[in-house]
Amino acid sequence: MIFNTYGSIDNPHIMLIHGAGYGWWNFINYIDTLSKSYYVIIPTLDGHSEDSQTQYISTEYCAEQIIKYIGKSPAKKLQLLYGLSLGGQIALEMMSSKPDIAEKAVIDGSIFYPQPKLAKISKIIVKYCYNIMFTKTACKIQMFLLKFSRKRTVTNIQKQMYIKYIPVLKKETLYNIYDTYMASYQLKSTIKNSQTDIICIYGSKEMKCVKHSAEQLKKLLPHSRIIEYKGLNHGELALYYPDKFLNMLNEIL
């Protein structure tokens, strides 16, 4: 795992954890703005982007690595912990293991209970479509098609990073993510001990399992909050709506 840091280490610490398939560049539109007021830590998870040669093992293993990193940092505690999709599940695992790891947390579009059928379907798609979906040509086509979306904002640097790093994803990395993030992970009961102010967000067009996950967390932690963003699909707030995303973070911070 690679840890990228931005801004003055004397500022309050915040951490942003990317979703499956991405890397530090998931948040490339926000680094300059956030690093003026915060010390921004962005891990690149095992098996992703520049760390694509490292084997991705599990949610628990990633959480353990990040907790160890934070333990060695001057702050020892984060002012904000944000996780998108897979990153959100890792963030919850961190809070389950270390209740005081962050003051506030945002869990964006994550699932926290087993979805074996979804994992099976995802693995079948990768098995038969990997050489179509994860080539540079396919990525270029995807980025070209986004030009015709009037609402979504995709910067040139986002396009470059997507075309450069999505094709380096290995089948084994995707299989391991589906087996752990989707098929087997169950939110730990120790999340009840968390001292963090947790907010679950998702788009109204997300899968039912994402919404159900947020509801289940609300039952375990009645003080947690849920925010639904109308008209948005999975991960779109952070990826394509930079103004809305920054406003959301600023309001929470």
C-alpha cells in the first residue's frame, strides 16, 4: 500500500480512501483545495494503480495496514475519514477495530453485509469481458462518451489517470475484491463502540443493497446519519460533481 500526503503536517489530518479500481487520483480534483487547510492522506490500496503488483488480500488487511500508518503519524487521530465504496467498507472496519480513530466519517455508497450473488455475477463478467473492459482502448471510449454528459464534470487529468491506470488492474485483484468486499464481508458488532460521528451517503440510483447497508448501520448506531443524493448513481458525487462534493466535506468539517 502506498500513502500519498499533501499539505502541512501541522494541519488537521483527513484521509480519503478510494473505491475499487481507482487510486489516489480518485480525488485528484480536491487535493489542491483541501491541502490548503488540512494534511490530506490518500492511500493507494494494494493491487491498484502504482501498487498494482501487490496482491490485494481483504478489507480487514487493508484496514490493519492503514491503522498502523495512522498510529505512527503525529496526529494519531483523523478529523475526517472518507471512504468510497470499497474504501467505505475499509473505513468502517477501521472504526470497528479502533473506535477513536476519527472524529467524523463519511461512508459513500458502500455495502457492509455479504452479497454472494452480486460477487458471482461480477466475477463472471470479469472472466469473459476482462480483455474488452480493461484495455486502454475501452477506457478511451468510456472517457470520450462522458463528454456528452451535460451534468458530469470530468477533467483532462482524470481522463489521463483513468486511461493510464485502469488497464493495469489484474483479474486476481478484482476476484479478491469481489470475494471479500462483496461475497463475505460482514460489518463487525464492535462498530457499536465507535466514537466517530458517522454519515452514510449514497445516490438515489444506487443498488438496494447499498441503501440497506446504510439502514443496518443506522440500527446499530442510532446517532449515525443518512443522506441520499437525488439523481446520482454509484460514486458519482466524488467522481463527477466536484463542487457538490467539496461543499459536502466543508459542511461536515
